[in-house]
Amino acid sequence: MGTIIKKGLVFDIKKFAVDDGPGIRTTIFLKGCPMRCLWCHNPEGQTSALELMYRYKKCIKCGECVGVCPNNALVSRKKLSINRKICSLCGDCAKKCPSEALAIIGKKTSVEGVMREIGKDSAFYEESEGGITISGGEPLLQIDFTDAILSECKKRDIHTAVDTCGYASRKAIEKIKDKTDLFLYDLKVMNDAKHRKYTGKSNRQILRNFKILAENGNNLLVRFPLIPGINDDKENVNKTVDFILSYGIKRVCLLPYHRAGIEKYRSLGRRYYLGFIKTPSEQRLNSIKEQLEDSGLIVKIGG
């Protein structure tokens, strides 16, 4: 019996990824996330719907897009403006744009379609001990699609990783925990009230799911995004270390805040709220790295 074709909403498939798990990998980015972290550098992955992105720096101001919009949602004067309330996301403007300044973000893709892309890179997995990583957004928000991809990869003996914020039902975690060779697991803020303030969600389910995976013996690599003034204080760092070590987990990737996603917010017509925060200095990063290592953790900056 053949594979049941399930479709998911994908916004990117990155080839030759080297920071999403061991070896050379193919990273599949699924659209939709239950959280709204203020520092998110992939805002195009947040909503579970198609979106129109306007990369204004690419725009040559030709006006070709304006005439093809069936809803008159585009106006070109000194610069292009988009009335997103009446935009139907038909994609006609993106097809007409000669500079690719306009693009529809998100595409319904079948499991078979994803597996075809993965198959093109399989030789690199063998040479580098790599594999595939499902990321997002939040891949557990599309649990059936994620599960189907993982199942197909296990049939082909391909190493699997899932990059998750951990905010998901226990049922979702249970469904994929034995098909996932590595969980790249985000831990952001240990204080629940503060976690709600900066991500929009409680961290209780996140911590419970971490416990489930750790006690099941799953391979966990913690990703700790370091956001100056939000979660880099001594109390949060210490509580994060204590929590990780309490479950026998040793490996941590320290991810310094960066501003690379700011232009994406503007391209999607959204406001970015942390523009005042600067990337932590090398001295600050090394100081926290040493603090974590002194506690017995194996720490890598980035990745």
C-alpha cells in the first residue's frame, strides 16, 4: 500500500544546512507557530496562512504589480503600499514582479514532494552523517504532516531532527518521540509570567514536555536564545542551568540575539518591538558560556 499523501504548509526548504543538527542537513520550515516571541527572526513562519512579503529593497518601482491586482490592494507612488486588509493573496502581483520584490510566503506541499527534495540530498547525508531537520514556525503545530515526514525518513534510515519550542500537546510529543533522533529544544525564560510577557504563552507545557522526552531517553540538545535585558540575567541563567542538569542533559547551544530578522517584519507589514536591543558582546557571550561550562554543561555558541 502506498504512502497516504498528507499536505502541509511549508515556507522554505533549506539545503546544505549545517547549524540544524549534525552533518549536512536539509531543513524543512513549516509555517505556523503558537508563540509570538518578540525576538523571532523568522516572522514569516508565525501565522498558519499564506502571506504577501514585499522586499522593498528589491523593488525597482516599475508599477507592473499594480495593474494586475484584482482588488486594487496595491498603490505605487514614491513607494509601493499594500492594503493587506483587502489583499486576497492571489499571487498575481508576485508573478508579475520582475525583481521578485513581491512573494507569496507559504506553499501547500505533500509528503511525497518533501521526500523528493530530501532524496536529492541523500548522498550528502551519508558522507557527513547528516539528515533532515523539521523546523518552523513550530513543526508540532502541523503534527500529522511532521509525523508523516519522520515516518518516511525512518523507512529510508535517514537521521531525523525536530527543532521545537516545546509548546505542544503531550499527544503530539508522544506521537513523534520514537521517530526523532534528535530534538533541538528551545528553553527561553524559566519564570512563567515573564515567559508569557515575551512569548505570549506559558512555559508550563514546554517544561512538562521536556521532562517527558528526557525521561524517555530522547536525545536533547538545548537551544538557549540569549536576549539582553530579557533572559540573560543571573537568576534566569541559573534556573535554566539547574533545570537542564536536573534531567541529565549536558549539551547547550547559546544563541546570541541578532537583528537579522528586522527587515522581514517591515516586509510583512508588521512592527518589530525590540529594535533597541543590541547583539550581546563577545565578552558577555564568553562570560555566560564559562558560567554554563563551570556548571558541567557542554556549550557551543551558535548552531
